[in-house]
Amino acid sequence: MGLPSLGHAAQWAMLVQLLVITVVAHLAGAAARRLGQPAVIGQLSAGVLLGPSVLGVLWPAAEHRLVPGQTLLGAPINTVAWLGAAFLLLLTGLDTDLGVIRRLGRPALLIGAGAVLVPFVAGLGLAVLLPPSFAGAAASRPSFVLLVAVSLSISSIPVVARVLTELGYLKADFGQMILTVALVSDAVGWLALAGVTVLAGPGGGDAGELLAPVAGLLLLTAALVLLAPRLVDAALARVRRSDRKPGPAGDGEAGTGGSGDLLVAVVLALVLAVAADAAGSDGLLGAFAAGLLIGRSRHYRPRLRAQLEPVTLVLLAPVFFAVAGLRMDLTVLGGAESLLWAAGYLAVAIGCKVAGAYGGARLARLPRRQGLAVAVGLNCRGAVEVVVASVGLSAGVLSETGYTVIVLMALLTTAATGPLLRAVAPPPGEALRPVVPRAGTPERVRAAR
């Protein structure tokens, strides 16, 4: 039997969804930027407006057309959204510099410990207290508790980097510290998220049946560390040699049209996504690992990012964020109990993140205003939080209520980051003071910065 056709109804639904979601997401993203907010705020809000929270209340028939209940009609747009998340994480991996952790040293580790451990431990305690309505149908107690702890402890490198750039703080030392610690927290978060997906899988509650997926995850990690870097280097080197060869017309263009790096990146992301899924984790983690491997290769060329960005930022990522907003249903928070627990979750998420990061900054002997700015910047949850919530919902660890609360927290903390940073950031002279004590030669100081 051949591949079945999508059918006219499903094709029509996909085209309408793609048209409406893309246009509204970009309009809302542009409006958000005019208000001094990252575009992701507008794109998430577009999904909220088009979903059950707003359009579903004001015009249920139109919302049902846009968000059909049938799996077949919703599958194409969900596939585009998944690709959006995968390409976004691929770009994030390309931008992730693990060496900066070593350069910033002790201050980064102290702030990272406070920014990750304090909210993580608080999340473990909060998850035990949350009502069953927050957990999904397939959630085991360990997977739900771990996911809540992860959701409280992570930050968002892509969004906070954009906020820092727009405010002019990206090159300030405290801005670099924010990005470094966000990298630490996200790395820990991805590892823990892999554990969540393993625990949520078949036999997740049985210690014996956990051995196979855990072993698969460890094997995949070992392959990524020991074998994959050499293979990636070899593939990118081969592409570079191919690009130097003249094309058929002798004009110096390669047969790949200069897109060989892009082909390597896409194929590697898909291969690692399949491997991560086969190992019992989520495929999105494989896309992030692909970005890390390529970004750390000595044959990596920045033009790859320039090739990936247009399709990701113009189509795929906006659809992902809008679809994430579509899945939010604020009406589930209409009850007094759900609303109270949602407020408690938000308070713990913000309070523990800021307190832990600021405490670590003071231990690292950062000036007070720099420490407060770092704490506020790390409270930005943005894109990564949405990915975590989406993984939790698709794995059945989160219910619609739990998902809505986590994405709402991501939206609110991201919206607050810019205004709060403007209010608490040190003046320009102090902002450029190094967070790492000056020692040694000027060259060594510049390297540390």
C-alpha cells in the first residue's frame, strides 16, 4: 500500500492554519517589539488569542475550524511546529559556547549553583503539593516532580540574549555573566528533561524497566562525546573541500551551491533526533546536541547560521510559539483552587530564581546592582520554558492546566525582564566593571571577559 494522501479537507485545514497563524503571529510579534518586548511574547499571545482562551469564547465555530479536534487535521500544523522547535534549538546549540563557563570560572559556578539548585529544590517540594489536576494522564509521580523542578530552574538563552542586545547590555560583563549562567542552567535542565522523558515512558515507574532507556541514553551520550565530534569534523571538512571545487560552468561555485553545511546540519539534527527518541528521550534534545557539535567544530562557518535563520525566524519558530499559545486554555484557571495554585507556582518560580541567583552573585562578590541585574536577567524563561512545557504535554506528564500555568509563567517572566533590567541595571560606568577580578596581563583579562 502506498503512502496515503492527506485528503482535501486536511490540506485545506493545514493551509488555513498556516496562513492565519503565520500572519497573526508576525503582526503580534511586530506589535510586541514596538512595545519594547521580544517578538516571542507577541507570537505566544497570538496563539492565546486564536485559541480556546479568547477566540474559543468569543467565536467558538471559528476557533474549532482553526484548531480542529481531529488528530488528522491537526497533524500537519503540529509537524511544522515541531520543526520550528527543532530548528530553534539547533540555532541555540550553534550559539552555545561551553568554553565561556571555564573563562568566567568561580563567579559563574557560584551564581549558577544558586540560580539552579534553589529553584530546583523548591520545585521538588512544590510538585509534591500541587493538586492532581496539574499532572497528565501518563505522568508517574517521579516524572511530574522532576518536570516541575526543571521548569522552575531553567532560563532561556535565545530570548535573554535578544533582550540584552536591545538594551545595550550584551557586551557588559554582567550581561556576559547572565548568558553564561543561563547556559549552565539550560544544560542542567536538558539533562533533567531527558530523565523526565525516560520516567514518563513505558515502565517509567518500574526500576527494572528503567534500565534499558537509561542505558540507551548513556550510550547515546558517550557516542556524542567520543565519536560524533570526529564525524562532524570530517563531514564539514568534506563540504568545505567540495565548496572550493569549481562548478560545471567553471565559475568557482560548488555543486552544492554553498549549501553543504546546511545539509550536514539538517541531516545531523534529524539523525540525533531519531537517536534521542530511540533512546527513550525527546527528539528535540537531539536537535540541540547537533547544534552543539557543529558549533564547536573547527570547521564551523558562521554562514550556516545565516542560512538557518531566515526559514526558522520567519516561518517555523513563529508557528511553534503560536501553536504553543493555541494549546493554552486560560479558562481552566477559572476555578479558585486552580487560580490560587497558579499564583503560588508563579511566586515560587520568580522568588526562588531571583533569590538563588542574587545569593550566588553576592557570594561571588559582585556589586549589588550587578548581582540584582544578573538575577533579573536569569528570571527570563522564554523559548526554552515553552519547549519544556510542550515536551511535558506531549509526553503526558502535564495536563492542560499544568501546561497553561508553565507557559503563562514563561510569558510573564519574559515580558517583565526588559522593564526590570532597565530599572535595576547599573549605570554605564559600573555596568562595564568586570565581574571577574582583574589579575595578570591585559591579554589574560580580555580573554576572561
